[in-house]
Amino acid sequence: MSGVQVEGYNRGPLSRIRIGALMNRKKKINQTLKSKAKKANAKLQSSNKPKYIAKADRESLAAEADSESHAAAVNSVTLDSKSAES
């Protein structure tokens, strides 16, 4: 049957479909590889955005800063009053 020609059999469209399916497969593989590389590169980049601090933590930090500044003000007033007495 190798030397016999079959009438009406067209190989053109069939081969195009196979090549098209192959190109779609290559495109999909390349697309996934590019997306993985892009995500890996994004993880390596540093951000200028400050780290998020929860509202409760911000309030506690503000309270600590207020107490420290109040304590420093009290110490400076007591030192000034002692120096004024002498």
C-alpha cells in the first residue's frame, strides 16, 4: 500500500492542525516559564513600602513614647529646680 495513491486524501489541513497544536503547546510552556521567572524576580526586588504595623501596636508605641517624653520632661524639671535651689 506504500506506492498506492489514495484519491481525495489531502494532507495539508491535517498537518496544519498538528503544527498549530504544537505551537499552542510551546506557547503555553513558554508562558508558564515566563510567569514563574517573573514571580521569582519579583520576590528578589526590595520594596520601599514601610512594614505594616497593626493599630493596637501603633497605639502602644505612641503610649510608650508619650510616657518616655513625660518622664524626660519630669526629670528635666526636677534637675532645673535642684540647680535653681543651689
